[in-house]
Amino acid sequence: MSVYRSPFERLRQKFDDADLECRSCGYLDLEGGWRVTTSGSRVQYQFACPSCGAVETREVRLAP
């Protein structure tokens, strides 16, 4: 039995599976993940490095 996951959940999972290395200091956060927030026509994914505090943000904008 499959469980439905939205395209946004699948994209977050892709980030969690592949992009957990900090681009600033190189720390690999195997226990972390991307945080997802939405506001109207924007979906924002953020990864905060627990080592140096750098924040990487990726944003998807939805067309009206």
C-alpha cells in the first residue's frame, strides 16, 4: 500500500537524501533535514548548519 506524498514533500525528501552538507564549512549533518515553510505562492526550503550556523535557502514560486 503506497502513501500519498505531495510534490513538495517529495522535493524535501530529495534534499534530505542528498543535500545535508553545509556549503560554508563542509559539515555533513546526517541527522538533520530541510525545514519547509509556505506563504501564498512560495514554498521555502531551509537548511541550517548545526556546526557554523549558516543557512541555505531554496525557494519554489508557484505561478498564478
